[in-house]
Amino acid sequence: MRNTEANTLAELIEDCTEVPQELRGAADRALPEPHPTAPWQVDDANYAQVADLEVYV
């Protein structure tokens, strides 16, 4: 019975090279453009969660 878990980084790399190309996907496939995200906002409820944090630290 063959151990299927890689115990070292070298074993993991070797295992990955054994994966057929058709299962690896296209390496040259373009990544989608990131979409804009809303800026972070902290409201009173968020602030209340950590308001007394210095008591515990």
C-alpha cells in the first residue's frame, strides 16, 4: 500500500509533477480582473465589540 500523503516539500512537488496536464488546467489562462470593493467602515456596533479590549490585554 502506497502512502498518499507527502511528508516533505520535495515529495509534494514530485507528486504535483505526476498530475496529468489536462487536470492541472491552463497555466496561461488569464485571471479575471478584480472588481472594486467597498471601503472599510467601522460603525458603533463594531467599535462596541472591542471597546473594553484593553482590560483583557
